[in-house]
Amino acid sequence: MKPALFVGILLIIVGVLSLAYQGITYTTKEKALDLGPLQITTETDHTIPLPPILGALALAGGVVLLVANKR
């Protein structure tokens, strides 16, 4: 498999996933209270937004690489 073909397919997959999910969400746990055996933790959700133009550019770049690889 040629490297350009592999990168093109990978860019298409990343572009489609980026357009579908619109961001990455993760959860962190923090100690809110620590009094000996009594511990209270809180969970906070964080979101890293992915602009749609990023997904579109990755998708277009993957298609260009696949077309260029055919020639």
C-alpha cells in the first residue's frame, strides 16, 4: 500500500468523524473536600470544539490525495 493512499484514507476517516461529532468531550475528577476518611469528588465535563471547516478540509485533502494517487 502506498503511503499517499494510506494518508488519504486516514484523512477521509478523520474528516467524516470530525464533521459527525463536532468536538471531543472528556471528564476530569477533582477533590472537592478531603477530611480524613471523608472525601468528596466532583466530575467536570470539558469539550474541545472542532470547527466544521477543519473536518471539511481533512475530507477534501483525503479525496485529493486519493485522486492524485490514481494517476
